[in-house]
Amino acid sequence: MKARIQEALRRRHQKEDDGFTLIELLVVILIIAILAAVGIVALLSALDSGKKSAAKTSLRSAMSAVKSAQVGAGSEDFSGLGADHAARVATLVAAEPDLTFVNGALPDGSETNSIGVIAGADASQLILNSQDSSGNCFYVEMNTDAATRYGSDSAPNAACPADPSGGTVFTKSQKDGWTV
């Protein structure tokens, strides 16, 4: 019995292959490359979506700071925030110290938590803007006489324009309040 088992093991050992063929290795490498390509595309898409969300969240926090400072000043329009841009920025910094408020439009390469404060035509209008690191500009037009409007624009490798009406479509979509 022992001799038969040893003979069977010897025959099985002689028949076994010593490795993989070149075709088998190439197929495995191809499958791994396809999976990696799909994963990289998904990762880049998620990163871009995260950058946009961070910029929008900063803008929403800035809107809350404006409304809180407006209520604190006891004014129905935005004149209670300050007589000029510098005073408005100082008031907003006091209301929301985690954000960086900038007088006017944001320069190129601004951090996600930077908010540009653009004065409207009169004290009843205030425009805030934010930019993600991909160059997408997001705007909120706060108006005491009308509904708040949201907009976005793409400005790759450039500052967000101070006048968001040039190319920016203000809408309020049913999905999440932003155009993308």
C-alpha cells in the first residue's frame, strides 16, 4: 500500500507544471490594469465632487454669518453690516472667524474657505463667492427685495470674476440649489 501511494505521488509530481504560461501572466496583468484604471477614474471624480462640496459649504456658512450679522445689526438690508467693504468684511469675520473673507472677488488660487464679498448695486444686495481648487466659482446673490439666487461658473487658472453675471447663470434648481 505504501509503495502504491509513493508511486502515485511520484507520477503526480512528474505531471505538474512548474509555473504559469506567459499568456496567463499577461491576462492577469491586463485585468489588474483595467481595475486600476476604473478605480483611478472613480477616485478623481470623488475628489472633484468633494472640492465642490467644500466650496459650497463654505458659502453656506458665509450666508449664515451674513444673516446673523444682519439680525445682530437690526437692519433689514445689508447697510447694518458696515458703511464700506472693509467694515463689512470685518463684521463678517467677527460673525464667522473660521472663514477668510476677502473684499471683492477672490483671486486665483484662493483656499476653499475663502469667501469674496462683492457689494451689490445698493444696500439691498450682497454677492458672496467661493472657488474650489479646480477653478469652479460659486456665487450667492442675497437680495432683501427678492429671492436668494445661486450660480456657478468655471474659471480654470483664473480668478472668479467680480461681476458674476458675465457667463454665470443664476438658478435655484430643485435638486440642491446649485448649478454645476
